[in-house]
Amino acid sequence: MTADAPDDIDASTMQEVVSAIAAINLPELVDGCTVVRLSGGASNENFVLNASGGQRLVLRLTSGGHTASRFGLDRWRGLDAHRSAERAGVAPALLGITLPDGHSIVQFVEQPVVDEYRIREPGMLIACTAALKRVHKAAPIAGSFRAGTEIARYVDISRREDLAVPDDIRVLVSISETIDELFDRVIVPDRLCHNDVQLANFLSDGRTTWLLDLEYAGQGNPYFDLGMIAENASLDDDEMAALCDAYFGVIRSCDVARVRLQRFLVSIREAMWSVVAKPVLGGTQWDYDAWADRYFTKARDLHGLATFTEAVEAAQPQVDDITFYREML
């Protein structure tokens, strides 16, 4: 098998690409391919493989086993999640994977990437929300995800390794714990959740929508995924109501409030992830300091809004929650 690479892929990375391709050993690549780097990615590297037979595939190189344990990743759980989402028609076909590393090859999807601007195109928020709901309705898998547990893991790592965190980290974490405790009382049914809903993980033309990168997926709280869409797209109040309408088919003030509170958890988790990622992934082109600062600021801004206290009150358990979730989830 031969693989031709452009100048922007160094020899060491190219050797990893060749080794992963050889390990997965797809017949489509036996006669060789050209390799093109895809931009983006804070913890993984992605490449388009143009096979000599005309097929286009995507290779994903993970950051390795040492980071998997650091971030609480289970590659077998991620595989099960991808298969479940694939059967639901949301994830592209997984053609091969190496375990325990998790390097994988999937079918190339010819759809444009969603960003903060495109998600505001007519129908796009509805399309992305529908794709996310299909994941939530997909077959369950073994293994769970809880944002509060992940935040606690990252805070513990930062303390042990004396990593730089803001002076108000204890206050921010305390707020996140209060939100977690509130959701324990709401008793939202666990569903297969993505848990890393960056807008760039959506590929959509408004008619067909795909959702990529399920390595953090697990049984969890659907509101966390909705909060990720809302926070990463910087949705305003009307847009958050539209998000809930698209997902639930109705707008309840408690659901809008619950999404608002999850946005805070999303921001703290994202910021702390970046703090603990920098020491082990700092060789990438990602600016981990800027990413952490951005999301710590987002969390502070969210908590500073006059509507935050109102959201805590509105998000409390409702008498019709059990019936509502049975019908809607």
C-alpha cells in the first residue's frame, strides 16, 4: 500500500497515517491513496484518503491511549455509540477501527460543515436538532456520561499537576454542582448522548444531516447536548425557545430554563477540558489557553445574567415531567 502526502504533513505524522491504514487494511486502499489533511481538531487529526479506485474516505488519528484515560474515554464505548448512531442513519459508515487506539476510517460525507452562521440559515437549527434527537432515540449502549463527573475529573487533574486555573474556579465549580443537583431531582431519562456537540461536528445541507465524532458519547442527559448547541451557537432567548420547539415539539419555560443552566455546565466542562488538554496535546495548532479563557468567560457571563436565578427557579421539577418525557423522549 502506498500513500502520497502533501508538504503540510510531516514524516512522523505520515508514518502514523500509513500504519493506521495498514492496520485497518481496507480493500479500497490496497492500491494506494493520496492523503489530504482536514483542518480543525483539538485532540485528533483527520485526513481525507483519496483511493486510487475513486473512493473517498476519512481517517481519524486519535491522540493515543495516554490521553484516553486522562479524559475518561472508552474506545469500545465510542465504537458502540458510533454503530448505534450509524444504524439510526446519523453517523457515516464506520469502515474500520483499531482498538484500543481508536484510529478509524469512515465513509467520506459530501456535506458542508455547520458553523455559528450556517446554523441560523432557514431550517438549519431544526435539521441539526432533529439529527441530535435521532442519536438520543438510538439504541442505548453500555457506559454513561455525566458532565459533573467530567468537570470534577479535570479539576482534580489541575490540582495534582498544578495547572493554571482562574482564581474563581471554586465558585464556578460550586455553581456547576448546584445545577447537577437540580437535575438529579428532575430525573431526566438517560439517552444515548453525543456530549461533544461542536457545531463543526454537524455536516448538513439542510436536508441531510450527519453528526460526527462520538468518542465522548454515552448514556446521559439530553439537555447537556441541547445546551452545547445553544452555547456553541451563542443562541439568544428566542433561538433557545426555537431549539426547544424543534426538539420537544412544544415550548415549556422549564425546558428553556434547563437548557440555559446546561449551557453553564457546558462552558465549565469545555474550559476545564482545555486546561488539562494543554500539557498533553499542546503540540497541535490549537490555542488551548484562548479556548479555556473563552469558555470561563462564557460561564461568568451566563451566571451574571439576571435571568440565571430565574432559570434555576423555572428549571425545578414539574408535575408533568414524567408524562412529558415518556411522550417526547
